[in-house]
Amino acid sequence: LDNSGGILISNKPAKELLELDINLIHNKKLEELLDLHVAGVKTNLKLDSLADGKYTLDNQTYLSPTNQKHILDITITKLPKSDLAITRYILNLTDKTKSVELDEMKLDFVSMAAHELRTPLTAIQGYLELMMFGDNSKDYNDNTKRYIDQARVSSKELSELITKLLNV
């Protein structure tokens, strides 16, 4: 990028992300092509206010011309001044859309699996409580009571394990 945000050079992945021909990318202003938002708020790339070094923008939302939503991490590096009169910047876009989607799918799966495990476990725990403390509990011998109690302890441990899984 030049000091006004004009694109000087780009690569094939940039063309694919922006869904434009390389010839339509060069000499355009970055903000004309890359409308960025975080939580619905437009991101303003003020290149002239950047200090030397790197500047990062995480979790930027970009909607492509074909309405593909992308989650981008952007690193802007201000190059040291040379004999040229203009300041130049290197812009590195990392498209982490698939990674974010995969994380969301994992979270949904764990949540759904934990719910599906809890439903029958709650029924098992309820019946074990009835067996242990219900009207018929006095009819059981000591071995049967010990087995029921061990099943209650194990079901409680499994319930705690499911809770920990959800917390993770």
C-alpha cells in the first residue's frame, strides 16, 4: 500500500478473497475494496497515524461481493522510509473463517452431546434414588443396596464429568 491506502501490489489469494481481477485491485484504495467491521462497527484504517512497526486488527468481518462472510486477522507493517518520498505498508490478511466455523461447530456438538447424555442420565439417577430410598428399599439385601449405591455414585461422577466437558 502507498501512504494514502492505494494498493500497489497484490497476490492471487488477495484477488480470490476480494473476488476481483488483479487489474481491478491495483491503484484502488484499500477501503474501497475492503469494508471491515467488528461487531457491526466499521473499522477505519488510518495508515497515516500508524507508528513504525506492526499494527494488528483481529476478528474483522468482511462481506465479499458475493455476500460471503469472512473473518480476517489483519497485520499492517509500516516499512521504514527509504529514498522514496512515500511511505509504504505491507498488509497481511489471514482468513480464519473456516477455523472460526469449525470452532463453532465443535462447541455446538459438545453442547448437544452433553444435553443428549444428561437426559437419560437424569432418568437413571431418578430411578436409582427411588430404588435406594423408595418404599421397596427395605426389601433389598446388603449386596443389592451396595450395588445401587455404587451405581448412584458412578452416575453422579458421570454427571460431573459432563458438566466439566461443557465448561471446557
